[in-house]
Amino acid sequence: MHEISLVHSIFRSLKEQFPDKMENLLRVKVKAGLLSNVQPLLMQSAWDAVLECEQEYGDVKLDMEILPVLIECSACGKVSQVDDYVFICSCGEPCRNIIQGQELLISEVEFEE
């Protein structure tokens, strides 16, 4: 389950960025693209397991937002959402230019004041 290593990476990044604020951390919001190979249920389970084992993080909440796959057509320039993994623009042209859907980002961090 690679989600455990992802959770450890998130906390490692937060410790590097906010070394003096970790004890006040309340919530972390993560945006995951549909193609990022992250399952929200597994990510939440991994998050809970890490919090249980490493009590220094307290009761930090995880909010996940799943982002759809967006492509930009090189033929017509239109941005379209991919449904059912069919990478074809509405103009009918196949498209490989993915502009959203592969990312895994810490998008927001909330601290107690």
C-alpha cells in the first residue's frame, strides 16, 4: 500500500516547511488527480494508521479532493474533461496533452492559532 509512504512524505514536507508549527497542525487538504493512482479510502486509512502509530501528529484531519482529468486539444485548443478514460476532444481528435489529473498536491494547511 503506497498510501502509507505518501502520508509519511506529506508529513515530512510539512515538517520541513513548518518546523515550529507542527504541534498546532489541525487539517491538511490534498488534491489528487484521477490518474495519480491514489485511492481516497486507502489514503484515509493510511492517514489514520500513521496518526495512530506516530502520536506526535495528534488528531490532524485529512481532506481529499479528487480532480478530474482535463486535456487540451492541440487541434482546436479546447480544454475538455476526460470521461471513462477516453482521451478524445469533443472535436473528434485524439488528445495526449493532459493538463490536470496526474497531480498530488498539498493544497491547504490549517493551523490552530
